[in-house]
Amino acid sequence: MALSDLAVRQAKATGKAYTLPDLDGLSLAVTAAGGRTWHFRYYWAGKQKRMSLGTYPEVTLREARSLRDEARALLAKGTNPRVHRKQKRTAVRLADENTFEAVYRKWLKHRGLSLKEGRQTTLSILPRIFDKDVLPALGKRSIYEIKRPDLLEVIAKIEKRRALSVAEKVRTWFNQLFRYALVIVPGLEQNPASDLDVVALPLPPVNHNPFLRMAELPKLLQRLRSYRGRRQTQLGLRLLLLTGVRTGEVRQAMPDQFDLDRGLWIIPPDVVKQLQLDMRKKRQQPKDIPPYIVPLSIQAMEIVRHLLDEFKPAQRYLFRHDSDLKKRISENTLNGALKRMGYQERLTGHGIRGTMSTALNEIGYPKVWVDAQLSHVDPNKVSATYNHAEYVE
């Protein structure tokens, strides 16, 4: 016999637990103290099972019957309703725990294990871009519900302001983030960030760093000798010309990198751009990668000795910051000096490497020697890392 609303309302405590049956497995269990709970009984794999459908009066008789009918429909499809409910609750919990921002924070922390810090490094640029362009749109959403159109919408807004290189970075980072998420987020089965490059706007032509031809070098040296800025900056430009290292390697030069008895500048791999890429690709530590060894001419050693003689107790870097001895010169110092010398849009600090490469190749030095001196990758991919000691006599 079916229960009525009146019978449910009048179910009182009797000092003993009892049950009021309804139809199709539904019943109201009344405790000795008068608490009332809806139960649904069913058979699964030949055994009787029971699941709670909530308490009365929070769940009415009509609502309890509706929940029972949903459970019976699942049984008809071969699904255990109690297991199904548990899975739904787990899915809701995982969705709450795994917002896009939560997964992003974990991924960023993981990436930080293999990235170096610095104002213009990936580890500093990436969070700035995500804070501005990505998290406001996706941060609070569950990682499970984010689809390819959601990612394309974010990228389209970046492309609309013509920040195409930023859009390119975000596409790459999205793919890396979701590949990471596929491993750590339970139940995530697809990467919506794959193949986003198919619809990417083409990047503008690359503007390579301008450099000088060999015939223009005497004029540069003349202007450098008469440079009226800081002596340290002048010496930094001279050291670039004498070694062909990257401006970042000059900026991060420290006293313990120099072996002046042997005339060598031994640059750690975590400072060298190309070796950093090797470490990330091969998942290696700095101790596993040979350093970048730069032979020093007599003139280069004189510059280093002079800077070491001027070194202060609190100083860390060979080329120190104006106002803070513990900091190095900024990335704009050397380029700014070249502009003041009249080389704006004609030469940059990095372009000095191109100048040196062009001059040495024109003179006739073997290309493999030039590439080794400049820490370039072998274009034939025979070896991605040079042991420069092979060419040091």
C-alpha cells in the first residue's frame, strides 16, 4: 500500500525503530527518537542493497519517489545507482578542487623546478601574461568544462590587439598546461589545447638584431674609445667585441667564472641560453652539462683584471648596478650605450655577435670554430652541445 503525505507527517517516535513501506522499494525509516529517513532497496548482482535518499521533511514524499524512479531507471540501464551517486559526488568535488587556476598554479610550480628566475625569463613573463589575459576569463572555471572554443576566445582577444608573439606563447603554454593536467587531474581525458596553431594568425617577419659589416668595425672602435659614459659600460662593450658572448652572459659574469692563469672564461650552463634549452629538453641538471668555455685574448684578460681590481666586498657581479652592488647592470645598459654612440637601429649588444660571426667567417675561420666560440647549435644537429675545450690550445 502506498504511503500518503498524512501518514508520513504523523510518523512519530515510539521508542523503537520501525519502517513505513511505500511502493517499488521506497520506504520511510523512523528511528526510536523519531528521525525519518527515506531508503530505497534494490537488488544488485543477486544481493539486496540499500541507499539513502535523504531525510524528511527536507525531502518530501513526492521528491523521494522521484529519486527512487531515477534510481530504478539507472538499474534498468545496468548501472548501480549507489555507485553512480558516489561518482557524481566525486565529480562535483573534483570540479571544485580542480579549477583552471588551481591546476595552473600546480603546473607553474612544477615548471619552476626547471626554469631560472629573472625579470625577462619565462618564469617571470608567464605569470604576468596569465594574470592579464588568461585567469580573468578561465581562472574560476573547472578544468573539466574548458573546451577548445574557450581557449581560442582568449587567444583571439590577444591577437586582436596585435600581440601575436604573446598569443604564440599562450598557445604553447596552454598545450603544456593541459598535457600536465591530463596526468595529474583524475578523469580528465582530452587536451583541448592541441592543434590550436592551425588557426593562428601568421607572425610578422622576424627582425633580426642589426649587425655591422667588417668594414664598419674601425668606426665602431673609434667611437667606443671616445665613449664618455661609465667606464664599466665601455669595458662591457669591449668585452662583447673581444669574446662574442651574449649580453646576458656579460651581465651575469662573476669573478669565479674566470681562470686567468689559463686565459679562460668558464660560463656555467645555467647562464648560457643554448645550454639552458639543452637542460630542459634532456631534463638534466647544470652539473650534467659541460660549461661554455670562452678563450680570452690578452686584451680581454686586461679588461677582466681591471674589473676585478675594482671589485667591491658587497659586489656579486663583474658588471655591477649603479645603485645596488648586489645587482647586475640592466639588460638595457649596453644597448643604451650603443644608441648614444649613434648606432640606434644599426647595432645592438646581441648584434655584436652577428658582427663577430660575419667578420670571422669572412676572414675564413672554419664555421665549426666560429659556432663553438659563439655557443651556437650545430646546424646539422650532429651535436646540440659543444665542449669548447676541444678547440682551446
